Amino acid sequence: MASTTPIDTPPAPPAKSAPGGSTGRLGDTIFSGLSKGSGILLLVIMATIAAFLTYRATLAISQDEGNFLTTFDWNPAGDPPVFGIAVLLFGTVVSSVIALVIAVPVAVGIALFISHYAPRRLAAPLAYVVDLLAAVPSIIYGIWGALFLVPYLGGLNLWLDQYFSWTYIFDQTQPGVARNMFTVGILLAIMILPIITSVSREVFLQVPRMNEEAALALGATRWEVIRMSVLPFGRSGVISASMLGLGRALGETMAVATVLSPNFLMSLHLLDPGGGTFAQNIAAKFDEADQFGRDALIASGLVLFLLTLLVNGAARLIIARRKEYSGANA
């Protein structure tokens, strides 16, 4: 019987390890832990702020002899203390809405000009200048508004009162210096303009090139391309940019405090002096307030905190409707 000799088989090659080996897996674990920890830390900070504001606000509201939501007065140092946020809420919302009405059309126009009309040599410097406006401190805007904007808006107020007093909101019943909600709205519009412009510009630049080329191939003009392809695609982005600008306008402090002549009279006559906002009232009265007065100011700050959260949350919901802007495809 023939004998068979075993055939030597080559040893199997060692299994290839993943790039980076255990070091790469360790790095992924560390990065994942840091990311989750940062998110949890942010939630903890927000919860801590909300708990602090709620606790101090409860101490003040429990001793308020007026209705905190509807009282047209702010006198926490009185006996008994009476204070409410009706005027502050009205002034904050009205000034922010005025800012949006003025800023959004201008910002969209600037964004379209930079992204679709301006030559490249002009578009880059112009975009840089617009972005630079966001870096100007609020107090600088306030000083400029008090020394330049207020004196020169007197003539505009008279013109609006002469020709548009029939609208009621432009009926000036108390002539005087233009330290009113209309001036505040114009100043806030200038301040939120770079935010809305920058976000809208980036959204318009993300429009698929094929959509624009298809419209041009069908004989559309430049404006028709923008109307049919660019604006529908960027609508949600413009809305979210406007909401971000609204959040900035709601919480603006020093610029409003420098320009406005505050009082606790709520009026739809936008050209009449006076009014007030949450942030302006806190900045103006915090130093002179006692412990209870500061608790009352914190209570108004809690309302502003919730209002800002609602605005930012609405912006995130709008962004989430389009995956292109939410980062879901990243």
C-alpha cells in the first residue's frame, strides 16, 4: 500500500486590524463620551437657569397684589407691591415685529444680490462687510441711535403723522423727540440685518444648480429663475433666519435702553414717546432695586426666557422640516 505524505499548507495570514487598532476605537469612545457629556451639560445648565428663575420669580409673584400678566404698572417697592408685565410684553413684541417687517425684505434682497447678481469681486467684500456688522457691540448701536438716529427721525415722524395718521398706528398724539417704539424697531432692524442676511445667503447658495439651469433653458429671465427656483427652495431657510433674528431682537438690552424713553403706558400709537421692553426694564432698574425688586425683575426675565425658548424652538422645527438645513444628511 502506497504511503501518502502530508502536504505542508502555508500558515493563514493574520487578520487585519481596523485602521488605528485599539487606539482608533479608544478615540471614538472618548469622542462619543465627550459629545454626549457636552449635550447633557448644556441641558443641565438650561435646567439650572430655569429652576433659578422659577424659584426667584415665585417669591416675587406670591407677594404681588396685582395681576402679574395684566397689570399696567411696575412698583415692587410700593406698599403693597404692585407690578405686571403687560406693557413690557407688548413693547418687546411690537418692537421686534417692527424690526422683522423692516429687516427681512432688505436682508433677502441683499442676500439675493450677493448670491445671484453681484460679480464675484464685489460679492465677497460685500458679504464680509455685512458679516462684520454682527460684530459691532450693542452699546455702539445704542450710542449711534441716540446721537444720530433719534434727531434725524423727527422729520420722518412728522411726515408719517401728516400722511398716514389715518392708520392709527402712525397718529402722533404726543409730539416730541423720536424716542419711541418705532425708532427702537428701526434700530433693532439694523442690528438683526446681518444675521438674517448671512443665513439667507448661505441658503440661496445651496440651491441645486440644475434647477436654475433648467429654468434658464426654458427661457426664464433672471428674476423668474429666482422666483420659481431660488425662493421656493430657500423659503424655510429664510423663515428660520428670521426667527433667529427675532430671538436677537427680543433680548436686546443696551441699544434699546439708550434710545427709548421708558414709561408704563401701552399705546398703539408707535410715534408717541414711551413704552418699554423686558431687557430694557431689567437693565434700567436692577441697580436701584432691593432684594424683592430684583426678584420681580427676575420674574419678568423668566417670561423673556420662555419667550426666547419658544422662538428658538420654532426656528428649529422649521429647519427640521428640510433635511438640507438640519444636518440629517451629513
